[in-house]
Amino acid sequence: MKTPKAMQAGQIEKFASYLEEHPGFWPELRGEDAYVYGFHVGECFLSVEDMERLITTRVDVPLTALLRTAPPDLSNRRP
């Protein structure tokens, strides 16, 4: 088991904001002081470092960009 590290206020704010937007994630707390050991989503476990990477590298696609994309060509679908 990794040694728990204190989280900085900025980290906590980023994680809290991300968890509000993505309710499928939940923290795993350990010890008497309830250190955040990592995060779960479904069957997957992410360390604090993995979660931080996910939050900082995620790409937000504006709705207007999605609306500009061409719809898939369904004419070649098999019945």
C-alpha cells in the first residue's frame, strides 16, 4: 500500500468539481483520517495520480463542435 500524501487545496477543488460532473466516480478512503487512496468508476480503480492525469488531460468538446460533425452514412447498412 502506498504511503498516503496530503492533498493540496487546488487538487481537492479540481477533484470535487470533476466528481460533481461525473457521479459515476467515487473516492476510496483509507485509515482513521480518511485519506483519499484512489477513485473507483465501475470495476476500475484509479490512483490519485491517475485521476489527476485524467482530469488535467481531458478534452472538453463544445456542443457546437459536435453539431458541426457530419452524421454517419447509413445508406450502406445491411437490413
